[in-house]
Amino acid sequence: MEKELLEGQVRLVNEVIRKGICVRCGACVGLCPYFQYHDGKVVVADRCEAGTWRCIQICPRIPYERASLYEHFYQIKEQPQVLGPYKRIIAARSAEMQIRDVAQYGGVVTALILFAIENGMINWAVLTDRGESLAPRGLLCNSREQIIACSGSRYTASAALQEVNLAIKSGKQGIGFVGLPCQMEALSRLALSEPEGRERFSSIALRVGIFCTWALDWRRLRSYLEAKGLTGIAKKYDIPPPPSEIFVVETQDAKMELPLSEIRKIIQPGCKFCEDMTAEFADISVGTLEGEEGWNTVILRTDKGVELFDRAVQAGMLEEKQLPASNLDHLKEAASNKRKKALQAREEGEDG
Amino acid sequence: MDKVSTTEGGKRMLLQANEAIARGALEAGIIFAAGYPGNPSSEIIETLAKASHDLPIYVEWSVNEKVALEAAAGASFAGCRAICSMKQNGVNVVSDFLTNLSLSGTKGGIVLVSCDDPGGISSTNEEDARAFAPLSDIPLLEPSSPQEALDMTRWAFDLSEAIGNIVMIRSVSRLSHSRSDVVVGGLPDFTARPYFDTQVPFHTFPIITKHQARHEKLKAAEDLFEKSSFNYYRGAQRPELLVIGSGCAVDYALDAIQTMNLWERVGVLKLGTTWPIPRRLLLKHLQKCQHILFVEDVDPFIETHVKAFAAERAQELGLKVFHGKGSDELPSCGELRPAQLLDFFGNYFNLSWGAENFTNKVETLINGRIPPREFGFCPGCPHRGSFYAIKTALAWDDRDGFVSGDIGCYSMAIWPTGFNQLKSVHAMGSGLGIACGYGKLENFGFEQPVITVCGDSTFYHAALPALVNARFNNADILLVVLDNSATAMTGFQPHPGTGKTAMGEPTQPVDVVAICKSMGLDVYVGDPYEMKQTAEKLYELMQQRGPRVMVLRRKCALVQGREGGFPYGMHVDQDLCIGEECGCGRYCTRIFRCPGLIWDKEKKKAVIDQVICVGCGICAEICPQGAIKKELK
Amino acid sequence: MEINTIITGVGGQGNVLASQILGNAAVHKGFHVSIGETFGLSQRGGAVMSHVRLFREPKYSPLIPPNMAHIIVGLEPLEALRITREFANPETLFIVNSRPIHPLNVIAGDVDYPDVRWIRNVLEQCGSKLYWLEGTQIAIDLGGPIMLNMLMLGALCAIEMFPLEVRDIKAVLGETFPKSKLEMNYKALDMGKELIRNHEN
């Protein structure tokens, strides 16, 4: 990192927060008291006057040489394939019905985390809770009940990295993290940050990324749903595969279908600058398997990821099968589109 | 046994002017006293309350000044002598009743004491309450010393009964809080027997007739003033300059004339009866010379009225040259100080004064290195916790929300001690009144959440009608009542919620929560020491509509200090503290700013000041490194 | 004849009470007294200043005119320095407690509290004499920081120019303090006097 790029909290406030492009990854929260996350938003609680600034080194909306991350984590020199570096790509699902019932698709993430904890590969997992009257937030888990309770897609950001920062600060080791591509990038930048970035990152034992095209602004989503007459806490969200253009919200007593075109207006503005759909900086990345309800697409990127996955399969936690070629093509196309749009949005000068 | 109520007549004792006013009232035989706390007036009722343990009198802290004057008037209508005291803002509050009372007239001697605060040392404004004397056509007396304060107060009741109307006495902070040796008079037998003569009602009708009668009363007072020893002249028989003034300002003028040896050239007409100004006396002295200087606090009150009089009598008086606030030769704002009078005389008579060599030397030595002393909440103050929670909740909400403020210790939240949260402070209860305005702007696109704060005493004084208004008009207001069980800023006087009266008797407390509930409002009670929980609740309430109330309840730290103190011993773990580094940036001392937390510049660590810290323990929550430790003592 | 003394400090140090006790003692001894105070909001961390004027003739004047203070008693060093330019003169005698009470803005790091040794140095150059006393620690040993005001009163009475003695203060203390507190306060007064004696030697 070139030090002359660093300018302090002021830069984060002016270039990210005030511009409204914060994606609520939570990387800057929990490092200090000045940024706080509450109910779906990262806010500036006070102004900081400290001498060095971790926050601007790790914020995914502050420009960064991506190449240095590829080099550090994958030892490669240039931009790899459109899905990022990986060793294997496969389809899988949880072997346990109980998990598949609460999961969004195949329950692979939940199963992997459960397996990792139960076998001592990680001591803790930072996941995202369901959110009730308040937006989802990160949750430090180590029990089966907690982990299963965090299953399911959120469609909104949760600033879960806050909990990772707090866990590291309190001296916890062997932390596993499940997060969105922006969060995986921020976590990776933590490893290269000064001071003590390497030291802090050494507490992380497992990184599981989730595919993501965009995330919604929680507060605006809540207002929108209230205006549509939806009372009660949302229990599940879903976007059925094309050609249906709807967004489904389920509460205790109701199920509402809303036009995706209206929902797209509630996407976080910051998401348009994100080029990573499949969470390239992770041990394992997991997403939907289009066309096959109840299955996940799984990308194994590192040796650690491969080892965890294979052991889970051997132990009977996961079922795997080959990924159909058309799915792979579709995925590459979607990832490539996201990258193109992001680079274009940055060029149009709205990014830093 | 209290010295004010027990000292025999003829004795000389050290008295504060406010105590002297109380003594004067006792010597006049008052049996009723009411007021509302307000600096610099509070000691008057406090002294009388103490006296009530020795003497058969009744003293109360009323819920506000208007009710206080009304109650005192009740005693007067029943033929008893009564006194009512307040600060300048209180006179604004009583003005509607006062202008009617002076029309209906009174029976038992009744005196209104206004203690003004020139310079606004402990006020939200600077105001000259003397304006209410001509407005209500009532006599006005201004003491210039604690002795005079006693003598005038005693006499004012005779005057009030002689003319059948209320009399106003006006003091200022400098006088009220000063002490001097005073010779007291004797105390009477307190033989008042209240009786309302139903043959003699107290109407203001017919208005014109009553108004004319009021003017007659004033004329009668003026006649008495012509002979009053509260007015006197000192100095040259044929002065080059005549000084006319009242109050402490006259004392400084006398001092300056003495210092500069000007008694041959200057004369001073000291006025103690300043409305109506006795015109024959005035005429006599105005004839002495052409140049007139006016010295008084705060407004050019005497100045303006004398100028008008001089204009009326121009044929006899000839051309006059007036000096004072109108000529910009004395400042028109702030408290008049000795240096300003020395400056004036120096310029006028072309004399030098002062120790310029010395002051220049000191200024050079000091070279601007003396920092100002910022006001702040005491260590352990619950308001610190309340405003920290409010600041946090408003930040989380992120819609440019703000706080509408009111009067009390918590008014200091306009400053860094309360994180600069208050964006407006006006009169008692105004915080909620203004919020009723914001609360109806949503339909015009107003989206900023507004939190209103008011103290427990303020709630009873003036916020109640505004709360009824909010309920009635369904305004979007979020009221946070800061209940520290005290009227703290003015000195811990009891109020309707504290369960005790001014005279120390137990009474049924008036419960803020019950009142709100009776209006159909949901009320949440929280603890300002639990800052995170309070912030979460406030955030939740900010997302709702309509009138909402939260009560944050925790005793004032100074009261708690007297009632057993706090449970914790605090220290900062020097190994865990990272000070200025990223991750903290001196958060506790720079942002939280409790006087018990100090920044050690050498060690570059935060440290607890064990002399100042009281051990409330709430700072332990805010350290990002968990370095602030609390242990049960 | 007049003796003008200023007692200055920070809200909460008890300087108003000290001035009251002083005034009371002076009245008992036959002086005419004028005490002017600035307080109110001051309790909340602000400065408090008492002007204590002793006269032989009857006189009331609550504020000491510019540069006419004979003695300045500072319960807090910065506050003593703050009023020097306006009220002191080359003959002024200073009795100052050495321990700072940091203003909030200093604690927060917005401004610096000047080095106490610099304050001492400037005061020494301003008046005729400076008694620089380690008052706070002694007060704490006597029972708590609140004993400082009585300690300083004792010191004031030890000054020759000042017309009251410690015994004059002791004579009126019963009007202010309950019996149980008298011993403690007598001790503080005596200690203050000691401090001045020791300073001279």
C-alpha cells in the first residue's frame, strides 16, 4: 500500500459515506468507535483524529490494486478467468433434510460451517442473523442451533464484518466467516493493511463467499414493504429464476409477490461499482444452481477449501454432482456482465 | 435555628442581599412567600423556607412564577402580606397576571422581587425587567446595597398597602449575590388573620375607571418618593457633570469619583425609587448642570424616562447634553463594570487612570497562553449518558435529526460536554412548544426527526401545556424527560415530582409517567446510565409517528454524592489503552469528555483523575479496547 | 482604609463558603464588609471569583476596581493567573495552590494547560510575593480535597497585612459547620498558617 494515498476518516466520509455508495460490508465497524452499524446502515458517529487509518485501507469502495490481492492469496500475476481463481467447480447440496428445509437453496453453506465447527477446523463462525424488526446483523456463533438459525439469503447487507473485527480484537482464534464478495475483498485487504493487518488476519481460519449480484437498502426496503401493506416480520425472501420478474417476501401470515423492476430501485447505489459476482477471495464460494431447486453451485478456490469440501462429502454431510455445462456458461456470462458494468460505472467517474 | 429568622433587631450581621430581602420581608410581617427557582433569585425563597421552621409563615416553591404570583395575590386578597420572587424571565411569565393584578388592585401588602441577570451570567438572555413597572403602572424600587435591600423590602409592604397595589423591587445578580454587614430591624408578632371581604371584590372592571385609579395610585407613590431617603444627592453643589443612576452601577460611579478625586466636579443623584421617578426631585437636580450621565443596568430605563421628562420641561431646564447608553459612551449590553466608569470619567475629564505598565507587562508575560474554562456536566451526571445515547441514536438514524432544547443543567448540551446536541434553547417549556411546530411539517416534506428534551422541573413548569397541545393536535414529537429528581441548575430545590415541599414536608409526588399515560401516551422509562439500551429505544421511537414520551430517570450526581455516592472504583488499564492510535484516537477524553478522565500527554494514555471521578462507572462502556475498568468499591 | 482580597477557584472548590466565613469573621471583629461573587453556572466546571473587601468606614462596593487587589488567594493556579491582569498590581501578594484542575477543553485535548511551573514563574514576576502551596495533597491528608478552602483561609490569616487571625475564623466556624466537623476544620486552618510560616523559613 502506498502511504501517500492515506488521508484518514475524512476520506471515507467524503468519498464513500457522503456519496451514498457505502455497501454496508462492516469492515470499518468494530475497528474503532467512529463508524457504527445499526439497522442496515453504517453511519459516522463521531470524527476521528487518529494517526493511521485502517478503515480506508480495507473499505471496498476505496480504489485498490486488485492485483496485489491475487498475488497474495493466489500467487498469480494477472487477472484470471472471469469466475476468479479456482481449483474445482461443482454442484452440491446438504445431505440433511433438516438443513435443506431452512436453507435458501441447497444448504451447502450451513452444512460446511457445521462440519467445520464440529471437526475443530474453526472455533467460531461469524454469520448473519435473520433480522427481525431491525436489519440483519452479524452474529458470532459456535452452536448448531445458532448456525442453523442463520440459514437463508438476506438480500440486504448486514455489516457482519463488524463481528469479525470484534472477535479478532477479543483474541478469538480460528474464526470462520461467511460473507458477500465485497466483504471477502475487505477481509482480504485486512491481511495486507498496516499496522498489524497480517496478525489480525491470522485469526481467520475459513472464508466462505456467497454469490451476489446486488444487495438492497434495508431501510428503503422496509418503507417500500410498509407502503405495500406488508405488516409483520419478513421470514423469507426469494427471487425465482427467469423469466419471472418478481421478488417474493414471506411473513408469518402472508406471502407477497412484488415486481422486480420496483425492487431494483432499492438496490444499494454502491453495488454498481462491484465487479465480483462469485466472491473471488474466499476458500469456497457458494451460490444458486439455476434450474435445480435445492442445489448449490460450489467453487473450491484454495487447498483449505478443497480439503473441507471433500471431508464433508466423505463424512456424508454433503452430496455432490457434476455441474452442467450450460450452468457454467450462464454463470460465466453473468459474472462477466457484472464485471463489465462495474468497470464502466467506475470510468464514468462516480467512483473515487 | 437560622440566623435570619432569629437575630434580634439592632444587631449587625453579614447578609447576602437576597437574605437581606428575606429578612426585610419578615420584618414587614409577611406570612406568605412563593416563587420559582431562578438564578440569581433563588436564595430569597430558600432563606424564607429555612425561616419557616422558626417562624409561623408559609413558603412554597410554586410550579412556575405565574402560579407563584397568583398564590401570593390570594394571600394579599385575604388581607395578608405576601412576597413573590423570581429572575427576570419569571417576570415575563407572570406578565399577563401582573398587568391584570395591578388593575384590580391588592389588599395585604404584596411585593414582587425581580432579580435580573445583566450579562446573562446564568441565563438564556439578558433582560431588564424594570420595563414591567411602567407597563403595569406599579411602583419600582431598586436597592444599591444589601442594607438598602432590607430596608426597601420592609418599607415596600407599607407602600403597597398605602396605595392598594403591588410594588416591584428590582435587584441584579451582582447585588443579590453580594454580602455585606447589615443592621437588621426587629421582627414583629406574626398575627395575620386571613379573611376575604366579599363586599370588596378584586375585579378589573370597569377597565377605564380602574386604569385611571391605577394612575392615581402611582401618583400617590410618587408623592411618597419625593421625600424618600432612598434617593439622595452627593457631591459638588455646582457640578460640571451630574450622574443619575441606580443599583450597583451607582456604587461603581461613587468608587470611581473617589479614586479620581472628582468630588469637586461631579454630583451624583442616586435613585432608589425609579418608577415613577419623583419629578420635583428630578427637576431640582437637573437644573444643576447641563451634562448628565446615566449609570444603570441593563437598559437605558432611567435614561429614557429622564430624557422624556427633560423634553417636557425644556423651557425650564434648557438644553441638556445626555451621556450614557444612548450616546454610546457606555456599553448598551452586558453588566456595567467599574472599569467602564473609570474609562468614561478618564475620557470626559481627560484624566489618566489605571496601571497600564502593569497590565501590559502581564499581558506580555502571559502571551495568550491561558485557555478558557469550558462548562460541563459534573462527573457522574446522568445528562452525559442521556446525550450520549441521543447522539448515538440520531447518528444511527442518519436523517439529519436534532434536539430541541430547554432550560436546566441539560441546556449545557449546546456545548461539547453534551456533544453539541441542542440546536435551540429559549424559555421554559419552549423546547416542546417549538417541537409542536416541527411535528406538523411532515406533509410539507419535513423528514428530520426531532428529539425534545426537558427536565423534570421544567416539565411541570411549562412543558405540560405543550404536551397537551401535541396530544390534541397529534403532532409528531418525541419528548425525552430528563428526570434527575431535582431542580439542579438552580440549587436542588424541590419540585412536584420530588415528594417534598420547600418547607420540608412530605407530599404526594406528581408522577410524570402517570400524567403522560392519562393522556393516552405510551411512556417508556429508561436509565441514562444504560446508554446503549437507551439509544436503541430512542432509535425505535424515532421511526414512529405521533406524540411519544421517554423518561430517563437517574438521580443528579451531586444529589447522589450526598446520599451515599457511587459504587465503583475506576482505573484505566495502561497496557490496554491505545490512546491516539487508530482504533481509538483518544475517544474517551476527546469525545466523552468527563472531567474524571484525563489525557496524560507524556505517557500518551488516558488516566482516571481519582480526585474528580465519582465512580459512576458508565465510561467503562465506551472504551473501544475495554481499557477502562470498574470495580465495586 | 480598605483591604481587597480576591479568592478565586473552580466551581465546587468551596470558595464561596470560604468568603462567607471570612466575611462573617470580619463583621464580628468590627469591620465593614463587602463581598462580591460571580457564580451560578460556574458550579458546572466554570471559574468562581469572590471579592472580599474589608473597610473601616461603612461602605458597600461589591467589585474591587481594576488593579486594586491587595491579596489574591488562588485555589487553582490557572484561575489565579487569569485574573492577574485585571485585578493585581505590583504590590499584590499571591497565595496560590499548586494543583491544577483541568478544564474540560484541556482534558479533551482541544487546548493545552500551561506548565504549572510557568504559571508559578509568571505569578512570581507579577506581584510582590508568591506563596506557592502544595495545598491539595495536604487537604486530602486532612480529610479530602474539600478541605483546601479552609487550608487556604488559614494561610491568608497568617499574612501580616491581612487584619484577621486564625482564631477570628475559628470563633465563627460554629455558625457554619456542625460540631462534629469543627475539629477537622480547625486543623485545616492551623495547617494553612503553618504552611505560610514554613514558607518564610
